[in-house]
Amino acid sequence: MKHVKGIIVILFLLLVVILAVQNYQALSTPINFKVDLIFLRGESSGMPVFLIAVITFLIGVVATWLYGISERFAYKRQIKNLKRDVADKEKELNSLRNLPVTTEEVNSNQSPVNAP
């Protein structure tokens, strides 16, 4: 399965390279970004389309990575809490197993069975 996944990744990258080479003229067209907010105004220098695509992709990778890290920490915390609960339940179970076995009723309101 690892080999199939590797082959698929290589074929996808090859497709991306072929499309980039064939569309070089369109991808190298510079684009200017303008910002016109109340407190901020500005204009960027011309950036090629492929650079914008790469920057956008990297921002998505970083955002996904940060989300994954936060989710991983949440799962670790949940596992830690569940392990603590299991240890408490095992301790309680062991203490119940060590109780002496009695044949008498535990209720204090009832009189003894063998009373004259």
C-alpha cells in the first residue's frame, strides 16, 4: 500500500509540473493587491500568480498543522483523564474484591434470624 501511495503522489506531482510548464505565461503574470481600509491603505508590488498560489498553499498547510496539533493535545488530555478513571475504577474493584464474605444481612433494622 505504501508503494501505491508513493506512485500516486509522484504522478500527481508530475501532473502539477506538466501543467505549470504548459501554462508558464499565465502563471507568471504579475498581480497587484490593493488594500483600502479605513485605517490602512496600500498596494503591493506585482507578484506572479504561481507565487500567490504557493503562499496560499503554505498558509493552508500551516493552518492545518496548527489545528492538528491542538486536536492532538486535546486527545492526549482525554486519554490521560480516561487512564486515571480506569485506575480509580480498578482500585475500587480491588478494594471490593478484598471485602470479607458474610452470610448475614447487612440491614441493622432487622432482628437476627436465630433470635429466641
